[in-house]
Amino acid sequence: MKGVMSLREVLRKEKKFLLNYLEFYKIKGFLEKVMIHDPHNMGEGYMVRSLYFDTLDNVCFHEKMDGVSKRKKVRLRVYAPDSAVAYLEIKQKDGENQQKRSLELSRSDAEELIKCNYEVLLKYRGLFAQECYSLLKSENYKPKVIVEYKRLAYIAKENSVRITFDSDIRATECNFNIFDSNLLLYPVFSKDTLVFEVKFNGFLLSYVQNFISMVEKEELSISKYCLARGVSLSYVY
């Protein structure tokens, strides 16, 4: 059986906004002075690709769109198509508080999950692996959509603050192979739109609040997953 050391857990709050590139460069210039680059940035950022799972009747999608305060989403994430590992994650929300738990899987096991062969999770020790298996199997979760984007991230040691800018957000509901280097993806946003996220524990530091005020926008409530699914579901609110 595989060990439990691959489990990661994060507790935090998030604020999310839509930006254009003029606003992005304004905030980015400020961040360069007060925060440090995430070591994964590799210059101008890194790729994030997630395969989202949902029930046959799309419970996760509808709960998010309906604003249900307690909800979850399940995804399989990689940071490059040639990655040797993937991360199975459950992200749970309770009001403004969020918990993200992540289990590192081998590439071969991740490929089995894509095929809905959830029994591979039984090889992993620990309660979270068991919970993932039970959830995916008993509630009949299936792959629904892949969402990919480029992320530029900044971090601060105080309060575990993390700032991210996600651009070139694209998706597919036809091919669920997150290891495919030639995915055909459609745009979710226009090319001049970014998603700006502030992730923190407890309370926001004053200098972080200051540059959020520079945005002068309402918080974004919809998720990348729902935006990507909305193309096929044609959900109207």
C-alpha cells in the first residue's frame, strides 16, 4: 500500500476579481515591491490543468450556481502534460472559509481515475484516500471538463498570503486526458481578461487590502469550472 505522506491540507479564505491587462500591470508593479515570486513561476508563470468531476446530475455545478454555502468540488490536477504525478483534490467551502485537501497520485493511477476506475485509490493509506474513493464511487462522479490556464503567483510569509493571476483560461468537455499534450481547448474568457485571486488565512494584511482597493471591482462569485461547464449546459441565471 502507498503511504500517507502525499496528503496536503490547506485552510484559507479567498477573494476573486476579474481584471483587464491595464489593471493587471498596475497591481503587478506594486506586488513586485512588497511580495516575492512563487518559486514555480519560471519567469512569467506556469501552467495549471485540472480535470473536474461531478455527479450525473451535476450537483457540484448547481450548488455553486445556486450559492449553496456548504459545497465541494473534486478535481484531478497536473502542472505539465508530461508530469509523472497528479493531485486528486477535494475543495470544500463553508461560507467564506475553504479547505483544500490533496492526494498525490502516480501518473498511471491518475489515468485509471480518468477511466473511472476508482479502485486504484484503495492502494493508498489514510482516511482521505478512503473518503475520495467512497465519494467518487457511491455518488457516481464522472469526468466533466478540463480547465487549463497560465498562472503567475506571488507569496508573502505573513499570514500565508498568496496572490495569483490566471490568464488564457481555456477548457474542453470532449477530451478528459489531462496528460494529452495536444488538447483542443476553447476560450472561457476573452484574451484580455484575467482572474485575480487573493488567498489568505485569518485576516487580510493592511498592505494587501490597499492594493485590492486599487481594483475597485466587485468580487467574482462564479468559478472557472462553472464558466467552462456553462458552454454545454447553457445555464441561465
